[in-house]
Amino acid sequence: MRDLFSNPKLAGVFPQFDTNSSTLSFAEIQKKVCDYLAAALNGTVTGDGTLSVNGNPQTVLNRVRQLQPLIESLYNNIPKVTQALKNNTALYLPYATRKQIEDIQGTDGKIKALQAVMDNFQYNDELGALNSVKREKPEQFARNKNAWAQKVGCRRLKKA
């Protein structure tokens, strides 16, 4: 968790959190998520906290729609995120190295990376994941959890 959520090199890929903080206020979380959205959508945050994104409006709207459920899941799982950061819980991702994640440039790649992390909150038992994000029917949850485990190979991210 710390390699991803408290690594300045990954600020454009994942929201960044201070691992020394025992709690995060709503305002702190909101600012971190806004900064993340600006980076993920190649936008800027103005002085009054407004997010400004340039580009084709339909493309921007589609990306926002993709990010919305991920950001909502992140907000809903902040207690788990905070605990996982404290414990430096292992995440299982479809990336072999952290460098692959650092090299992610486009918004679509950033969305896929955040989706991979949020899938951990849905399916990774080490995070206490018990169908907590998507609230799938039990049969569907079991199938999706098995598919997730195969996809990520339940391997830990290497630092090299």
C-alpha cells in the first residue's frame, strides 16, 4: 500500500496519503482526491478548489463517469485504506513491478490502475474484503473473486 499511496512518483496514478497520520479528515481526503482527479484527468485545481479539465467534453465526461464509482469506493473504504496503509498491507496487482505503474501516462491507464487497487478492496482477503465494494450476489462474488485471483496471480509487487 505504501509503495502506491505514499510515493510522490505515483501522485498522478493514485491519491497520495501521509502514512504517519492516524486519521484523515473529510477535507484532507477531499483535497487529496481532487488533486488526484486533476492529475488523472490532466487538469488543474484553481485557487478556489475548482477542478478544471481541458479536452473534448464527451471524452472528459466519459472518463469522469469511469472514475466516479472508483472514487466513491475509495471514499467508502477510507477506514480500510487508512488501516491498510498503517499495516502496509500487500496488494495483488496485474503489474510485475512498480516501474510499470510509474510509467503509466494516459488517463485510461490510470483508471485501470485504480480499478486494480479497488478490486483488492473487493476481493483481497488480506484487506478484509468480503464483497464490500460492489455488493455482488454470493455466486457472482465467488466467480469474480476467483477470476480476480487468476488475473493478478496473487503475486506481490516487486520493487525493481
